[in-house]
Amino acid sequence: MASITQKSYRAKPLEIERNWFVIDAEGQTVGRLASRIAHVLRGKHKATFTPGVDTGDFVIVLNAEKVVFTGAKLDSQIYYRTTTRPGSMKKTDARTLLATDPRQVLEEAVWGMIPKGTLGRAQFRKLHVYAGTKHPHQAQNPQPLEVGSIGVG
């Protein structure tokens, strides 16, 4: 009886096909939306997913100002920022940050869900978040992506 060995597939950077997707964030929960966005940015929704290669797609998120938090997270979720100077740490709650810069809420949530390092930074650069409904990426012909259709458990 001959032994059959199956070859592993490893995606090569030149043969990766990238698509553009647009997601409407209106009424979506921040954490669930961020996990689905990270899933697409990493390319885990494709059969050609390779962990060490950036196989993900571009994601445009619209209406970031209309995302929702569950429970009391709107007041209890704290975002920190700092410079290298001593005593420069500032903290902001989610309600204030959503009112001043709604893009940052989703960007920080997605950043926490992708790998850190060179690969993660390359994947994160494919995320484009906008507070309103207008975006400058019409030339890329983005396809609408239903948030529930990505298949994240």
C-alpha cells in the first residue's frame, strides 16, 4: 500500500488577489464588528489563507459614528494615549471618544485583534474607516459585505 502525502499550500505574495469590501457600521456592536473586520483583513475568510503571508482584503467602514456599545461600556471603556514625556498619559472614555473621533474607536478595536509586528501593520493599513457615508474609494468598486456573512464563530 503506497503512502499518499498531501502537499501543504502556501500562498505566494504575487498570486494573491485582493478585493475591496464596504461595511455599514450603523447599529453594529463595536467588538463583534471589529472581530469580523479583522477576520477579513487577515484573509481568514479565504481558502488560500496562510498565517505568515498577508492574504487579506481591503475593508472600508462607513458610519463609524453610529456604532453601539453593549451594557455600560460606553462609560466604562477607557482609551489611553501617551507621549514619551513623563506624566503625559491621558485617558478618555468611549462616549467622549465616539463624539470627538469615532474612527479611532473602531481602529483601536481592530488593532487589538490583529497580530502585532510587520505583518499586522501591513494588514491594518488596508482598513479605511470613515465617520459618515462618503468615501474616496469608488474607483476600486468595493463590494458590500454583510457583517453576519463572514462566518466568524
